[in-house]
Amino acid sequence: MRKIFSKWIDSYFSNEEVMLLLVLLVGAFGVILYLGQALTPVFTSIILAFLMQGLSEWLRKRNVPHLASVILVFILFVSILLSLLLFIMPLAWKQSVNLFNELPRMVTEAKAVLLLLPQQYPDVFSEQQISQIIDLATAELSQLGQWVVTYSLNSITGLVALLIYLVLVPILVFFFLKDGGSLVRWWVSFLPQKKEMLTQVWNEMDLQIANYVRGKVIEIVIVGSVTYIAFTFLGINYAALLAIMVGLSVLIPYIGAALVTLPVALIGFVQWGWTNEFWYLMLAYGIIQALDGNVLVPLLFSEAVNLHPVSIIIAVLVFGSIWGFWGVFFAIPLATLIKAILNAWPKTHALGAVESSTE
């Protein structure tokens, strides 16, 4: 057994490129794990610059000088950022405050509806079950209130961090757009001349990550915008807040859509009850989710590497628990990276030969 294990190690880990790749992966994991919070502005800027790199390249292909294309793209980026800060975020924050103030009334109405269930369906629901559900919901809302108080006490620190981000991130984005190619060449100059395996992994991942990041942002914008238009037309309260939640829910495949259904249904039910308006809302929401999953996602991610749904869910859970929001956002690219590494990993029949010799 010891001989077989030793041969297996020699077969798969004796390659210099394999060891180099492992060192790079472990180093990157360590940096993100221990310095991720401090380097968050840098990582955010790299992602934003990578997101806008396609538009910059598109302008250069049309004979726009490099610096001019960078300036044009940067102006577009600043305009979108200011629109978010001045219009969308204040509206969402105002609706969030209103929703939090309305929660006691909504809970009271929900309790009244739940308490009627044992009378209407005595064979299905008991008063004890309904009491347990109400107690659980009350406890969760109490924890939510404590979180809001804690967040408000820490708002000064968060405001300072936000101001730093608003100044530092745009500066970093500009320089990554302007000098990204030279920075990559400088970093690659430290690698060995022989790097076929690294090149194979990089070539496979470069297109995948570009398609995923840009496609996911486009999906968020389209789903959020269509949801806001539909919800505003239907007249539901907190349309902007719910549209943002529905748009961001596409970050978590399968799970996100299921989770965001609850607040949409709850707010619609409290506002309208079991009326036609409520069912129109749920129908519109279901159509949006169906079009997103069956039309928009295949259109935006047609060139993405196919991953099994179980692999996607596991990747979301694992990387989300490690890196939070960014882990969820990059769960699919990271799973694709693992798949690319496994595809590029040197194959050998040495282990089979060893097993044959031991028989």
C-alpha cells in the first residue's frame, strides 16, 4: 500500500508545472483568506476593470486610441456609479426603512391569518403548530431588530469605509484599465519559461470568467429592471427594493430565486390578501423567473462550461461560506477553474502499471 501511494505521488506530483500551479493556488488562497478584507478595494477594482475591459477592447478595434478608450469607458463607469449613489440607492434605502417600520403591522396581519388555519383546516394544522411558527417568526424578527441596531451603531465606521471606497476604487479601476496589460506581463515575467499547463488553464479560464462576469452583471441589470417595471405597473409596495432583491438573487443559482419568493409573496399578500392582484403579482414573478432561466441565461452563458447543478450548489455553499458575497458571486468561475485544472492535470498510466505489477 505504501509503495502504491508513493508511486501515485510520483506520478501526479513530480511534474514541475504541477507543483508551481499548486504553490500559486495555495498562495492565492492564503492571500484572499488572510488579507481579503484589507485588499477588498483592490479585488473590487480588478473585477470592475475586468468587467469594462471588453468595452475598451471594442473601442480600440474601431481605431480609438488606447488612452481615449480608457477615458471614455471610465467616464461611463463614473456616470453609472453616480446614478447608483444618487438615485437608486437612496430610493432602496427609503423603502427599506419604510418596510422595517411596517413589519410590526405585517406580522400582526400574518398572525391573524395563521390563527385562522386551525379552524379552517383542523385536520392539517393544530394550534400548537401555529403557535410554534409564530414564536419562531417573532424570534427571527427580534434578531433582525438587534442587527439593525448594531448596524446603526457601526454606521460611522461603515460611512468612513464607504468614503474610502468611493475615492480609492475609481482610481484603481482607471489604472487597471490603462496599465492592466503591462501589469500582467510584469507578473508573468516571474514565472518559468516552461508553463504549458498554466497557459492551458489560463486560456480556458480567460474566456469563461469574462463571459461569466459580464453576463452575470447584464443578467442582474435586465432582471432587476424588468422586475421593477412589472412591479411598478402592478402597484406593489416597495417595488424598487424588491426589484433589487430579485436582481441580486440571480447570483445564487436555484437557491436565490427560491429565497426571494418569500418576501415578494409576503408583501403582496399583506397588501392585497388572496385577491386577483396577488395572483397577478405571482404570475408576473413566475414569468420573469421562467424567462430568466430558459431564455436569458442560455443566451448570456452559451459559451460557459457546463456544470452539473449539484456541483453549482456545492460551489455556492463552499465558497460563499469562505468569502461571503464574493464567494457566492465567483462560485461558478471557481468551480470552472477546478474543472479546468483537472482537465489540464497530467494524465499518466503509471499507477495502473504499479497496480498490475503488484498482482
